[in-house]
Amino acid sequence: MKRLICLLIKNCTWDGKVERELNYTIQKLAVVPELNEYLNSIKSIELRHFKDSSLLGSYIPPQKKIVIYTNNIKSIERAIFVFLHEFAHHIFVTSNNFDSSYNENIRNSAYLREEIKADSLALQLLNKHFSDYHIKKVVKIITNGIECMEEQLKEISNQWVCHWNYNFATYSTNSSVNYTVHWMNVRNEVVSTENYVL
């Protein structure tokens, strides 16, 4: 695994701690061959500070770059989640499972669907690989956020909501990551299904 993380603020103890934990996070994920393939396709991960305190991270598709804004993150668990969320965007973009009408500045149905997908995949990865951390608070905050976005999505796009089924096969050379997205209406009827294999 190549060294990916570029620490742009080198005089801060917190940034160094985040860097160490993200390196550990990458090592844990690299055990799964399919995830390792996506990790290897990332060109860089930058840790930096940003003036806008509401922004925790971003993914820049043309550069295959993940940026984590460490001054806006208050716990290691949250830093790991932010990385996993941006990594999920990378997976979806790289595997052509990304809505090209997505715009991070417009809170429309494409934005909400992509953010729900990224949060949901990141939560599953967090629960699967990082249960040894104190993740309950982060899981609760993100789960509430997903529920809010689902409510907004219902209002915007014909009452559809997303339900996830995500499964890891055993970790072996033949492992795969499979998940299904069920878009359901308010009567819990499946309107659309998307299957992904990573």
C-alpha cells in the first residue's frame, strides 16, 4: 500500500493523531481485496484546515483526492467516519454508480441520494471494521442525519426512501462486497432496486 496521506499542517498534535488513525484505517480496509483496489486508486488524501467550520471533508473526483478538514473534527471516530464517507463517494464515482447531476451546492434529489448512499456505506464500514472504537455517538448522529435526508428526499422525489442491505463476504482471496439499495415509497413498496458488487 502506497503512502497516501499528505499532512499540510505539521505543527499540530491533533493533526498528527488524525494522520496516524487514518493510516491505521487504510490498513484495516486494505485487508478486503476489493476495498484495497479502490484505496489504491485514490491519488491523495490531504489533511488541512478550512475556514468554513461546517465542512468536514470533500472528495474531488477529477483528482481522485480526499480532503479531511481536521480543525472541524472533534473526535477520532468522527475523523474515521468522514474519511469513510469521502471514500464511499470515491467508490461510487470510480465504479460508475454515481449520479452525474450531483452538485454539492444544490440540495436536490441527486445530492440527497448520493449523500445517503455515502453515509450508509460509511456507517456499514464503520460498524464492520471499527467497532473497537467508541462509535455509538457518531453512529447515532449519522443515522439521524440519514433519516432527515430521507425525509427531505420524500418531499422532493415522489415519496421515495432508501433502505440498505449491505453484506461482506468472508475475507478471503475470493471475497466481495455486495449491497442492495431499495428505494421504497411511503407504503413500504419497493419502487426501484439497485444492486452493487464491489
